[in-house]
Amino acid sequence: MMYDQIKSAVLNLEQSEQKRLILEVLTEMLPRVCTDEECLSQIRNFVDEETIRTYREQHMGGI
């Protein structure tokens, strides 16, 4: 499969399957491929406070 085919296939997955991909596959890949500052910076953007604020509000900070 070529990159564009993989990207299209992933984007066409159901949302639950996309989440599964992130939780299972990407967590195995990240330590091997994300070793430079540019990659780490991009990952930090996904977990900044604004991104997770709504989740924390909905779940009352894990209480």
C-alpha cells in the first residue's frame, strides 16, 4: 500500500476504530519514530491544556 492509500483507509475508518489505531498502533510506533524536536513539539500540541480542558470539565478532573 502506498502512503495516500493508507491515509485514505485510516480516515475512512469508523471513529472507534480510529481511536483504537491511536491507542494501540501509534503508541508502539512513537518511541521509534518520534525522536526529534519537531516531532515532539507536534505531539505536545495534541495534549496541551486547551485540548483537554473540555474532557476535564466533563469528568470533573477525574473525581
